[in-house]
Amino acid sequence: MKVVVMGAGAVGCYFGGLLARAGHEVVLIGRQPHVAAIQKKGLRIETAAFDEQVQVSASTEANAAQGADLVLFCVKSPDTESAGSQLLPWLRPDALVLCLQNGVDNADRLRSVVPHHQVAAAVVYVATEMAGPGHVKHHGRGELVIEPTAASAEAARVLRESGTQVDFSDNVRGALWAKLILNCAYNAMSAITHLPYGRLVQGGEGVSDVIRDVVAECLAVAQADGALVAGDVEAAVRRIPQTMPAQYSSTAQDLSRGKPTEIDYLNGFVVRRGEALGIPTPANRVLQVLVKLLENKQRERE
């Protein structure tokens, strides 16, 4: 199977690297520093089980997606429409675009720019980071929950054969909301304090109260929005520091590298939906504003 990763950051490089390691033809489309390193030495995948250089193709251009059977769509949420438009001319009519992004509405936004192609939403549970150019480091987990479509079964088969746990759900929207709530609870505070999850929850009085308030607001908005949030979210929130104690949030990683964050599509999404539905979201608003202030401060230094 030819697999293309559109937006080859930590998540895309991890799953794409596993597929390449399993023998599939994989092309990573990403930014120049990573692409140059991968073209020179291959992709380094560092996990608890192995540390290997995997040979994959890499490009900075969307035309490298030509002929793909499966596209893992992993760009940052603000880039969804623009990246989808770049991809559109090169998509095969029967290709599946699997949306592996944070946030609730990315698959719908992507469908608006690739309306005649199969797009399936997926929920990603994995702790990874780019530890250097062409070097992805895996810290834990690695599961996908996929929306069923005509082409999802074959995509799930090859992903499972590469070592990825894959489940299907008819309630992917509810699962995306559950993941969004986890992100809202931890991402901003990890970024603001630059602490991993384990140390964050040990950081002092009031931390657990803020997390509780954020989660309660998210659940209220989700309910008003008609979403059936999957699983026991409050228990899942409590497990995060235990299962990923050394993990910094993706928002923290973005800030530390001077990149724009996805905060407007995490806590900011909850704020917007809350405003539209008449649900107050003061805790989420404060976290969104603080992260935006840190982003602005970084831009002023550049």
C-alpha cells in the first residue's frame, strides 16, 4: 500500500514510520529540516522496544501524494483547509484520507475542501515528540479510533499489521470530544508552566480544581452541542499523569519551538461553542488567553 503522511510531525512520523517499517511504501510530506534529514539518513524512530533508522521517502511538496492509497492527514488544525486544498489535485478518487488531528471539527472542515473524496475522522492516543530533525521519539500509547467508511477496514488492517491498535466507533464525534476534553484539561497548563503532566499535577494547591473546572465546562458544552461523550472522561483525565508522566503537551512543544499552537481549536473551540450555546466557559477562556499571550510574546521577540 502507498501511504502518504500530510504534515509529517511527531504523530505522522510515528505512524508513517511504523507502516514503512512493516514494508509499505511511505512518503512523508513535511518541513524542510525534517525532510532533509530523512532524505539523508532515513527516519529515526525511538521507542522503548526499538531504536531504528527506517528508510522512507520525504518531500516538502503536496504533489508527492500522487497515487496514494491512504493519506494520514496530520497537519495542525489551523492549516486544515489550506493543506487540504494543496492535496486535492493529487488525490486518487478512491484514496482514503484519515484525519489524525486534534480537535472536533477538522474532518468536517477537510470534507469542505475535498468534497468528492473519502475522509474518515480518527482519534489519536499517542505520546510522541520530534526529538530532532528526522527523529521521532515515542513516549507511550499508540491507539487509533477510526470512523467506519468503505475504505476504513483496509486501512485498519495495514495499521494493525504495523503494530498499531485500531478500533472502530460509530460515535467518533463523541470520542473526539473525549480527547478534546483531555487536551483542554492539560495542554494549556503544561504549556504555560512548561511542565510534563506528572509534575504538573503535583505542582501545588488548586491545580486539580482548575482541571475539574475546565472538564466541567467542556462536558456542559458537549452536552448542549448534542455530543454523546465517549467513555468515563473524568477517569481518563485522572489517568493521564499516570500513563504519560514525562510527556509535555503538544501545545508546550509548539511554544518551546516558537511555533503557533492549536489553542484556538482546543480550549478556544470550547469557548466559541459555549458562546454560541449560552454556556459560560471562564476557565477555558483564561487558559486560551494566557497561551495566546505567550504566543504574542514570542512573536515580539522574533
